[in-house]
Amino acid sequence: MNKKGKISVTTENIFPIIRQWLYSSQDIFLRELVSNGVDAITKRQHLSNLGEVETFENPRIDIILDRKTNQLTISDNGLGMTAEEVDKYINEIAYSGLVDFVEKYQEEGDPKSQIIGHFGLGFYSAFMIADNVEIQTKSCFLDKPAVHWQSEEGIEFEMTAGNRQEVGTDIIMHLTEEAVETYSEFELRSIIRKYCQFMQYPIYFKVISEQIDEEQTDQEETPINNPNPLWNKMPREVEDQEYKDFYYEVFPDGKEPLFWVHLNLDYPFRVKGILYFPKIDLQYEKLEGRIKVFYNQVYVADNVPEIIPEFLFLLRGCIDCPDLPLNVSRSFLQDDQYVKKLSGHIVRKVADRLKEVSRKERKQYEEWWQFLQVFVKYGMMSDQNFSDRVHDIVLIKDVEGNYHSLKDLPEGEIYYTPSETELSAYTAMAQKQGETVYLLDQEIDIQWMSYLEFNSQNKIKFIRVDAEADSGIEKDVDKKDEELVSQYISEIEPDQYEIKFQAIGKDSLPLLIRESEETRRMNDFFEQIKNSGDQQAIDSIEQMMQNDPNKPALIVNTDQPVLEKLQKLGKEQASELTNYFLKLAKLGQGSLKGQEFIDFLELSAKYAFESNETNPE
């Protein structure tokens, strides 16, 4: 058997497209070729079950890196190919052997048989890292001779009699100089772990080098992959420690997950997987690689937003969807309606698991809330269905450390503070007036409060404890006193405040700064935008804020002897005291920073010494 020729293509110049476009990541070659081996083994087992070919044991795939010859070989003991099949499925690109196989045997076996393959296009990914590729193959139909196929650059080929003795296929890649440098043993192990970690047959990896004799095979072989991922088990059969061990296998970061949801469904979708609720870092985390998507245990991609809504990326885990409608590169989804339904189902299962934990482990749920809240709040704003399902189990903590269910919040104004340590003077004032003050200390809370207000049709309104309110009793003061205070304030910070006189209690500060909730939220949101570095958004919000006529209110507490003090002092001392009271108000509000804070400390020390001199022991 001798045959030479050029590869037959179904579209002009398709090969450069395969190499440069179809496979956006060069590393994918390993997934494609190993997947082909998996397909070949599955097909051989299927034919064996039908009695078409002899039975066989110990299915396996071997990946061998030979540093002496700079060759990389991927070998399987699947069904192999005849010369006619090589001619059809290799020499005629874009014709998948899967089509013929399914057409021939779909009436005879399991309609859900797990066949992935597109042997043809997938095979040609080998030329991404090799300038010469060989195939040594022997068909499981034993009357067919072995075949050898060879091609340089994937354009011209030569077929001759092969020398493989056992049924199966070897793909032998003569690595390019660049690939020799790139694909070290460490790099290949990393790629195998990424793409082949859960492929359904054992994969063995071996390196041959000048230091290691090719015949030295005494050590016990251990598969580099796990052919039986935990998601294939029924949930009732799995112990908690197994879930944790599997998490560490996939995400070896040392962090123990809080709990998990095990997906195992055959109808209306075939989907399996395990999603973990991790201890989310309260700072922003990278979201890459958090949810891995598989297709019959073949890795497809990380974080596929069409299947898994973005807010679920805060979770971690694996999803295996055997019915995913993928194109030939297995990288992009095509059937939107199916994917939307599948996505909705995953969201419901996650929400239901949260409800279950909240109901059965309430105390533990409260302890976990600090790690869950960012995920839940983000999810509520991202997906209304998710929001509706979890609304009644959302918690909100007050400054005393007690948890309340969101559904139990009263209608009307809800007071909150952004920190346990900030705004303590304002918090104390609100509590003395009988108000419960809640702690909303996450960056996401700025948007989340607005979402809840809108969703409640304005039945609730969040008010920060230092926001301008109508709780103080307005006081009429002498026109001269009003002008006196206004004069001293304007000399310190011209045209910054709207000055008001209110009786707000002898336990309150002499001056208090309050601004409208809307203005304050805009300021907080502006700080977030500045941190993001989005200059266009920064400029837009700055312009909006410049046009905002609202000023913070500076409340002069008439229950404190502020006016009397200022009237008795000379101008210089009165101005200095006003400056001190103003800085004290900023300290209570949490806006006293930098040089102003240093000046305040120096002024406090001065008053302390003056007090001691005036009142000696």
C-alpha cells in the first residue's frame, strides 16, 4: 500500500484558518488529540458490546514526551483505522468520522453513548506545534492491515503499510523548535491537568530523556487524570469529606469550602456537577477559572457566561453538560434557547441550596453570611428570578451584632452605618431616638440599597445615620447670632454648607454635618468609579456633581452653648473655636483626613493644656 497526494479540503484555504483561528489557544491541541483517543476507545467498546469486534480490557491513553528525538506521541488502544478510513477522515478535512459511525450504529445501541469526536479537524491541531506528523494505526477489524500516514505541514501526505502490532492509534508529532522550548515536562503536565483532568479513561504520561533509559519502566504506573470525577456519583452516596477532597483536587488553594450544591439531572437537561460556596475574600478576587465547564468529562472552558450567569462566577466548581451544542472547536455555544433554560435551572438549584442551608443550619448560616453576602447581593441585582427565590433568606446585621431577615424589615426609613467604627456619634443619636441601625459595610451595598428601594416600590428608604433628616427641631435664633456663626464658618470653608439651627440634644456634638442621602450615595459611587479608572465615567459624574445645587447641611446644635461661647470670645478665639467644632463634626462624620486631622490633634492638645492651666488640681 503506497499512496501520495495533497490533502483534500472542502473549502479553499481552510487549513490556515484551522491553525490560526479555529484554535485560539495553541495548548488546545492536546485536548483535541486526547479527546480523539477517548472517542476511539468509546467506539471500540461500543462495537465490542454489539459483538462486532473482539472484547478488550484496560482502555488507556499514553502521552510520551521523547526529549532525545523531540517527539510527542499520543497513543490510544481504541478502534484504530483502516487505510480507507485514514483516506476519508484524515485526507478529506472537515468530514467527521462521527457522522458515519452514528448513522451506522444509532439503531443498535445506546442513543446517549458518549461520543465527542470530530476526528479530522481535531487531528489537524497537531500541526500547531509540529512540522511533521505521523499516524501509526491498526483497526480493530483484525483482517485489516496496519497503516502509516505521514505529512509535513499538513499539506502533502504519504500513506504506506504500518508497523503497529496492537489495535489502536499513535499520533507522533515531530515538534517545531519553538514547541521544543515551550512544552517542557512541567508545561505538559499543566496542560494535561487543565484539559484532560477528568477524561473518562486513564491517561499515563511519561518522559524519555538522555538521563532516563527508555527501558526503565519498573516504577508503578499511575494515571495523571481522574476518570471518575465525583459529580458522576449520586449525591446520597457522597460523604462530606469526599466533597472537600474533590474541591482541593480541582482548586488546590487550601481554603475549605463552606458548603456545596451537587447537580445531577437527566431531565429536562442532562447536567452534572458540583458548585462550591467558598469563603469569598471580601476584597475583589480574580474570577478566572472558578467554574470549569466540561462536555462528557472533556474540558471546554472556564466561566462560560452563556451557561453560567456572571454572578455565579463568585462560586467555584465543575459543570458537565453532555448535551451542550458546541461547534467543532468545542469552544462556543450555538443554541441560545437551550442554554438559557439550562442556565435558569442552575440558578434555581443554587438558590434552593441556599434556602435549604438557611432553614436547616440557621446558626451556621448566620456565621457564613459574611462570606455569602457579596455573592447573594450581586446575584439579586443580576437575576430577578434568583432575587425572588432568595429574598426571604437574605440577612442584614445591626450594629449590636444581631441578624435580621430582609423580609422582616419595617417599611419606611431604615438607618444604617457603613462601618462599625465610623459615625459612632450619629449612630448613638439614632439609637437614643429608638432607631435600629444596620451595618452595610460592603462596596456593593451602595447599589444594593438602591435596588431594594426600587424593588419595594419605595416602601423602604435607606438613610445613613449622618444623612440630613427632619428629626431635629428647628430653632429660631437671633439674626445677629446667625450672622456671627455664618461669618466664622464662611471664613474657614467659604460657601460649603447650608447652615441650620436645630435642637438635637445635649449629648450631641456642637456642630454636625449632614447631607442628603442621594448626594452622599452619589459621592460614594463616585469614589468607586475613581478606583475603577474609567476616565469617561469619572468626567461624566464630575460634571453632574458640579451642577448639583445641594450643599451639605451644617447643623448648629442649639442644645449646646455654642452661640454663648462665640459671643463671649474675641474674634480670633471665636474663629479658632469654630474651626475646632467644625473639625470635630468632620471627625464624627468620618471625613477628617490628612493635614486637617493633624491640625485637629494639635488644637485638641492646646485646649487640653489650657484647661489644665485654668483648673489646676
